[in-house]
Amino acid sequence: MPFISVITYMILGFVYNLWNPGWIVFLSIPMVAIIANTRFKNAIVALSPFLSVIAFLILGFEFQLWHPGWMVFLFIPMSAIILNTRLKDMFVAISPFVATIIFIVLGFYYDLWNPGWLVFLMIPMIGVLYKPNKLHVFLYELSFIVAIGFYLYMGYVYELWAYGGLGFLLPFGIGILLGDVKFELDAIEGPQKNKVIVMLLTIFFCIAAFLTLGFVLDGWIYAWQVFLLIPVVAILAFDKFRFTAIAPFVAVVLFFSIGYFFDMFHISWLAFMIIPIAAILENA
């Protein structure tokens, strides 16, 4: 396969002047190895990074859709979840990625960053469907619907989006009343207590930063990245530090920030190379 790839690359380059993106043919080397030596289900997951890169470069070079074409990389975790998760749990697991795709499409094509961010509420709304108590499910779903309706009403009728956001205290209050939201820091002792406090502060900071960037700077298109700080802090606080674990989040921030702010999506995708490089260096 390496020889075939070299020959194909030379033909594309010398005959058609397609040195770039003709180099993509070299991705066929690991792809063929994966197909030949891996079971079908695992092969799809293993191939997803290469398929995503190919799709991304085609969208970018041929159609100038570097943004939002970068969303094809979401196929990587989604394929792993779909193929390795029970059907019962799959919808909850992929909901963050589906919400991200819908959010970017609404924002990029229709300039609906706000209230498009409301699609992220599908994550908790789908999650509560799995609660055994159907009355609790009904109350939660109703509280979310009322909160969303209040937010949209205050925003579109009075242009008071910030005040409309107070409506989301309703599902939070329902969670307290039903005992799902508890404040029991006294039950946590030692270093764990400090870690929990740090996590809570991080969550509140991310929410505040997201809303501030959105409402004050109209930066909905990039504000979502602050939420990546939550899993990073969780990894640093509750697990042994390994750069490999946080590399995907760092790569996403570098990729999108360089691509969006400097209009360099055609180069910024290289940020994802941090992930395998980190794994190789830490396991060497």
C-alpha cells in the first residue's frame, strides 16, 4: 500500500498539480491496515479519525467550508458511542454532540446563536427521561418548557434576555424540591471537599463567562468553548495528571480559536495532532 500511495501521489502532483490535497492518499496506508486487521465494529471507530480528516479537507478545499465543516470531527466520538453503547444509554451519550451540531448550524447559517444555545437543554431534558418516577419526569420536563417559554417571551417581546434567564431557576428549584439537587459539603471530608468546591466554582464560572461573552460581546459563536474547562478541571482535580487526558480539549480550543479568529481552519486542524503526540510521549 505505501508504494501504491506514493505512485498515486506522484500522478496527482505531476499530472494534475494536486500536491495539496493529494497527500491525503497517504491516509490509505493506516486505513487499509485497520480494515485488514480489525473487526468491523472496531474498524469503524478506528477509521473515523481518517474519514473525518478526509471529509474536512474536501469540505475546506473544494467548498471553503472550513467552518462549520470542522463538525465532521464530531463523528469520531459519536461513532465510538453509537457502536459501543447500549441503545438505552446511547441517546443521552450523543446528545451533547447533536446539540453542538444544531447550535453551530443555527448560528452559522441563521445567526441564531441566541436563543440557539437553548438546544443544549436537550441534554438534561433527555437525561431526566430515564428517571423511574414518571411524575418527577413530568415536573422536570414541564419546568424546562415553562423556563424556555419565559426566556423566549421576555427576549423577543421585551428584549430582556437576561431577565428571561431567571426562568431557568424553575427547573433548578424543582431539582431541590425533589431531592435531586443537594448541598451536602459537610458530608465530604478532607481534600475531596476542596475538589468539589473547585468543581462547583468552575461550573458557575463557566456559566457566567458563557452568558457574559454571549450577551455583552455577542460572542455566542466562540463562548461555548468555556464549558470545556469543566471536564479539564475534573480530570486535573480527581485524576492523576496526564496531558493525554486533557489533550483533546486543548486541541479543540486551539483548532477552533485559530480557525475562527485568524481564519485559518485550513491549518488549525493540525492542532488535533497534539492528541496522538501526547499519547506517544507519555507512553514512551
